[in-house]
Amino acid sequence: MTQEDEISLEVRDAYRKTLLHFIETGRAPHYTELSISLGVPPETALALQRGAAEVGVGSWMLANTDYVECWAPFSNVPTQHLISVDGEQRWYGQCGLEALAASYMFPGKAVTIDSRCVDCADSVSVTVRGDEILNIDPPEAVGHMNEQFAKGEWNKDRSASHL
């Protein structure tokens, strides 16, 4: 039996509906909103959302609250990584590199990540459509990650501000 087999259908549905809500609205659903779409009481929706955050890589709740902080590739907390789809900015990315994965949430659409370098505050912009890089500004921009991750490990206790 795989780990995927051990995750309940209800938790999978909570994960999927939380991600879809992000895609549609630019933010995570509060568990009371999730309870409506899942057809369960609010306390059950909260438990399912927490369960989904625990099994989802890159998804976690804001410490000591009932609020979603991040749901890969999106951040529910404003960051310097602005995600625009076809020119409309409604989303925030967890980190600059993770934000590139948003292109897979919007098939066939141009996704732009506008960010700022944390060292010098210069702007960096990347536009992608799926696997295709449409534009990088400045052209010499590079991605950088100040963390070392062992294969298959993810520290869910870190907040978006640390990525």
C-alpha cells in the first residue's frame, strides 16, 4: 500500500478544493467556506483542511491559527512574488522559484511572476506558459535558493517568509 492509498478521499477532496479555490479567487478558502463546498460541518472541514496541509508538500497552516498560509505554489500571505495570469495580478507565490509552478495551474495562459531581489530590491520578472519561458527581465536574472533540502524532505514548520 502506498502513502497515497492511505490518504482518505475526504482529505484529497479538501486538498483539491483548497487548490481550486486559490486558482479561482487568488486566496485560500476559510474552512467555513470549504465546509460548504465539501458539504460537511465547519469543524469537519477544518480537520480535513489541516489533514490535507499535513500530507501536501508545500502546504501548511499559519502557526497557531486556523488559516492557510501556503498551498503550493501559492501563498495566502502577501509576498514579494506577485503572480499574474493574462495580465491580472491576483495571486502570491510561496517563493520566486515555486511561483513558476503556477503556470501549470493555468494551462495555455501566460503567467508572469514579478518579484524583487531580497539582496538589492531590483525587480525580476519571468513570464512562462507551461514549460515555455516567454520573457525574463532582466535577461541575466538567475534563480537562487538559500536552503538545502535532502531528497524527499520538506520542513513544513517554515513560514513563507523564510523561503
